[in-house]
Amino acid sequence: MAWTKEKILINIESLMRSKFTNPKDAFDYYDNDKDGFLTKADFKNLLKEAGVSSLIRGLVAEFMMKSFDQNNDNLVSWFEFQKAIKESGIKE
């Protein structure tokens, strides 16, 4: 199975719609240490639940971090997550 950006986004959107009522619920759920930020490990957990292959999960998590993390602190805040959701085309 070929993993494209679109397929990964579709899987993430499907997960979010089936498990959460809104993106903030998803953010809070995957914020494993509840510090208000998502890490690369948090994204890997999200991708695992979205059914993304373990072979590419680390690479995709790294790409998501670089894409979402606007201030380059290796953390994704709720504000950065919201902006990335809007830019990705995932409907809230």
C-alpha cells in the first residue's frame, strides 16, 4: 500500500472524527504528559492509531513536527496544531 500525504491526512481525519468530538479533544488526548504541547512521540502515537505503517511512522511524525512547529522549539502548541489543521484541509 502506498502512503501518500493525502492518504495519511484522510486516516488522521477519520480517526479524529470517529474518536473525538473536536480537534481540541484529540490534542488533549495525544498530549501524553498533559503539558499543553505535542511531541514527536505524541505524533507517533496518533499515527499508530490512525493505522499508518510502522515503517514510515517516524518519518511522518518528523515531517508533522517540522510542518506544525512554527517557532522551532520541537513542540507543537494548541495554537500551532489548530493552524496546521486548518491548512491541511481537515474539517473541524
